[in-house]
Amino acid sequence: MFGSNPNFLLKNKAKVKRSKKMLHKINGTAFGICEIKFTFDFVIDSSTISPGFPGQKGIKGDLGPEGPPGKSIRGGQGRPGPKGTRGEHGQRGLDGRDGVPGEPGLDGVPGRAGTDGKDGTNGIDGRKGERGKDGKDGIPGNVGPSGPRGPKGEKGLAGPQGRKGPSGKDGLNGTPGTCLYCMKRNESSPYDYWLPPQIPISSSNSKKIRPIIIREEDNLRIQCAATGYPKPTIVWEREDGRPIDWGKWKDNSKVGQSINITKINRVHMGTYICIADNAIPPVAEYKFKVEVHFKPTLRIRHKWDQAIQADFGAKITFKCESEGFPEPVLYWERADGVVIPNDSIKYRIESHTLDSYIFNTSLTINNVNQYDYGEYYCVGKNLHGIEKILFRLGTRGQWTRPFPGDGDKPVVSGETPPVLSYEDVCPPPEACPFCPTPKDLKCKDTSLSLKDLTGGKELEILPIENATYPELENRTQDCEVSVIGKPVFHNHLDMDHGAWLRDAIQQDNVTIEKIWLTKDTETNNLYEFKNRIDYRKNVPSRNQPYKLLCPFKGNAHIVYNANFYYFCADGPKIIRYDLKTERVAATRILDNINATQYLYTTQYNVIDFNADDNGLWIIHATPDSNYTIVSKINETTLETTNSFNISIHHHKVGEMFIVCGVLYAVDSATVRYTKIRFALDLYSKKLLDKELNFVNPFNSTTTIGYNHNKNELYTWNLGNQFTY
């Protein structure tokens, strides 16, 4: 033991005894404690001792006595034993529950088509069957279309006298006869013939007064020639009894064959009567109606009414007076250009006619709040221009005086030309040596008769070539238009052929207020606005307009039941564009139409879409004539369900529209004051006796549409949008 360490040195000789108790373990198990004693003898030199060679292995000692039993101490867990042999198969377990069905697999690829089979052999003829029983009589079929008119037959025998018909309408007055007086001075003198006065132009137009239309500050001369013996004297008077204004002076009447008005003024507007008298009764007379056209002039009676100061919760009223002819459209707007509506509790607008060319309007604001303070404009607009005048609403004490100047003086916006004297400008009038018909009276009659529309023939409703349709189903509502109100202005855009549309089918409270707009310069776009306020501000409700793959043609389209119906410019077809899916939902090619045959006197539209409470209609020309086809179509498939070929010349009317299944035609779209005389009930195929007044405010109406939900007509007139 010590020999293994060469550096170990012992300096002294000694006997060392060691005793040690040892714990014997075999395979981790303690069996006992034994005490072993060792005795060592060392002789150590003082010098360094090098290790010797190892000795031989000693003899194994004897087995010692058995020690006392040790304490039972549980050892730690041993290592896992080796893997045992595989056991026998156990018994079969019970069946498990059914699993959740997996998702269906994808459809397989269709296999290739097989080859055609061989033709089979003919079968054996069957036996002849027994004769069947006679069937029951079938239901009579529908009446077929009328055949061509046969040749005229021979005159038959006179039938029995029919019942007395209703009394006819009074005819026109006949031409008045001429009263001739015969006088003889003495027996030898010849007879003298005395004739009462006559005005030739009054014989055929005694009840019609043709207006003479003239612009303000132009010169006007009216001539009136009368015949009779002795020569009649001609006197001019105003029908309303007012004096004739000559500028420096005024006359109750004027004598002479002509009347001259220099630099005509609005005060000269009225009816002038030419009276011819030669003391032989009756007196002859003729009326001339003079209409002076001029741009609107706006007036505030007192300057202090131009600026009003009010507290919160107060009610104020602005008053505005207008002069203009034709009658201007009057409306109110805020400083930001938003037109103020007249159908709310907040605002109330009233308008009145004071004279033939003088009108007034007022704006009442209820329950004033902080948003109402600011500037307002009274706006007057007619065919000759537009004029505005400013009003202000402020808090109490905001101004010491409304505006500089005296508060009781009027405020005027627009021109008011002075009344000039004729002698200051023009030479004396020339005498009329003969009796011509004045050129100014040769006005075109804009009214239409049924014979004008049918070319002098009877009205016919003809069958459609190569097509048969059933009768119309019962209408939803039986009604007629009895009166058309004045036009109400809503907005203006600088284009002649736009269209503004509203859906008559109420989807929800939001959709019913929406407005759609088309522009003649953007035929692939349809704009949508949330309501009238956003429409007037030109604020669309969508970032991008609806994009139409096929551009529209014309401006007589329609929005109906959340679909946009229009005529496609790429071919003779109509399209239904779904506004919800923003896709074309249906297309139909029209085979009975000529895409170059335009409707009405405006000649801008090929197809005129209309809708009433009975459904969707289209109006177009026949392909080879000027007759008019009116068809009722299915709103989903666009297929025709009923159709009528009506023998009216559509080029002689201004516009058409349909209300409650009745087709109405406007006489003119370019004359301010016109009529609606043609009304055909498409259900009963009967004409209605109508004579309705209609106004074209700017003499250029290009489309008229009816909305049965609002019970209004929507028009586009020289960029101005109106409802009636």
C-alpha cells in the first residue's frame, strides 16, 4: 500500500495498528459487520526508499463467524428486467361505435362518351286495337285574330230606326253674316249702300287670341285694318281698363289703324282691343294679346327685411317679390347652394301670383336654432336667365343696422328698363293703305286633334305582325289624370339629355328616398344618391358609379324594383341591370324595331320605358311606319306579355307617358303652355275626353316619367329637373 507512493517517508519506526469495521455488501444487500485488525512492522531508513517489487498474492483467509442479522433496509428501484416473451392472443373485443361520416368527395371526372350502339331490329307489328269511345267536347279556344278586311258587300236593306243618341257638343260659331243698309236720298237719286265695319282677321278666329311674343326693349307695331261704308274709325284700348303707357304720358285710348310701342316694357303686357265703328251697327272688334318676355327681377320691399335677427326657438319669415315672364320658377337655397325643401316641418314655402308678371314667395323657418343662422337666397329662374337676392339670419344684436342705407328703401336684383316715349325714338307711323293680315298673327297652332295624329283616319288598334297576345289582366287601380300641377324645381345640371330616376317599388325606407342619375356624356355610368339633399349637393352614395358593360342610348330609361332598365347602344336590345348584384340580369333583342326610328318630335329616344302600378311598359315606333307600339313586358325576363299597334303618328307629339294603364300624349315639348288632349285607355281600348294644361318651363322637355308611389311626373327640361 505504501510502496505505491515513492514520496511517502516515515522518519520513525513504529507499529501501527488499525482496526476497521467493514460493512459487507453483496449485490447491494448488507449481510453483517466484522472487525478486522491489522499489524504492520516498518523499518525505515532515513534516506529515500524506492518501491520494491509486488509480492505474491496471499492465501484466501478462512470464513469468519456469522454476524448478527442486519436491519432490513429497502433498496432503491432496480433497473428494468429484460423483455419477456410475447403472450398469447387475448379474446376478441366488442365492436366499436360507428365513426362520424366523412365529407363527400369531389365529383369524379366524367368518362368518355361511349360509341353509338347498333340499331335494333324492327319489332313485330302489334294487333289492331279496338275503337275507343268518343271523347267529350273540348273547351272552346280563344278567339283568333281578326282576318283581313273582306271586299265591300252590297248595300243592305235599311234597318229599323235606332234609339236616339246622346246630344252632340255645340259646334263652332258660324261666320257672321253681313248686314247691308240700303238708302235713297230722293226719287231720282240712286240707292246708297251702307256697310257695318268688319275686321277681316276676326271672321275665322273670333274666339282665338294668338299671343304676340316679344322680348323686352324691342319695338312693336300692331296693325288693325277695317272695312265698311262709311269708312270706320279705329280706336285702341286696353282690355283691363288701364291707360296705355307712352312713357311721358298715358292715354286711355288711341285712334289710328296701328299702335306703336317703342322699347316695349313689361308694363305694356296685356290685351289690346281694336274697335272699328262707323255708326252702322254692329261695332267690330278684335283682341291682340301681347306677351313681353324678360329675365326675372327680384325685389325686397324694405331693406330692413333683408337681414333678420332672432333668438333661439323663434319663427321668422323672409319675403321676396319677383317680376318675370314666362312665369319664373321660384325657390330658396342656402349659401352652400342646397335647395330648401318645402315638405318638412322645419321650412314652409308659399308662392302667390299678384299680376300677369308679378309674383311673390316667402320662406318661413320654424324653431330657429344655431344651424339656421347664415345666408339665404331667393332664386328666380325662367327661360331668359336666373337671378338671386340675398337674405341674412343672425342672432339678436348681431347687427346695428341690416345694411348701409335707409332701411325703408327697396332692394332690387336685376334690371328694370325705363318706359320710353315713342316720339323720342321713332318717326310717325305710316298709314295702312290696304287691309293685310298681320304677319305677327300667323302663329302656328300647337294644339293637336285626333285627325292630326291619325292622318285624317279613324283611330285603330292593329294586331302585331306574326304575334298573338292575350287580353290585359285586370288593372291594379282604375284612375284618370284630372289635372297636372305647376312644375316644382329640384336641381340643375349643365346637360340637355340627362335623366333623374326614383324607384316606385318600395324596398325599404332607405331605398325609397334614393335618386339615380344618368349623364349624356357618360353612357357607361349610373350614379346613385342617398336622398334629395345629397343629390342637390352632387354627393353620390357610392365611391364609384355602377359600371354598365353595354352603354345606354337616350334618356328614357327607368329604375324599377331595384333594377335599371335601359336601351343598349350596341344593338336593338333592352337590358335589365340588377342594382343589388351589379350585373346584367336579363337581355332581350327586339325584332320588331328599327334602331334608327326615333320617337316624338324630340327624336332622341328609340325606346321609352314607363312604369305604373300595373307593371312595366315600353313605347317605340313600328319598324316600317310612324305608328306607335305600346307593349307591357315581364319585369324579370323582359318578354312581351301584351302589345298594341296604335295608329297614331308619334312624330306629331312632344312626349308620352302611362298612368293607371292610360296612354297620355303631350301636344308639344317645346312650347311653354301646351295641352294634353290624347288619352287612350289601353285596357278598354277607348279614348278619354281630356284637355289638360301642361307647362314646359324652359321650352325643351326631353323625357317624362311617372312614379306611382309618389304620384308625380318627373321631367328633364334644358338641364332643369322638375316634378309635377
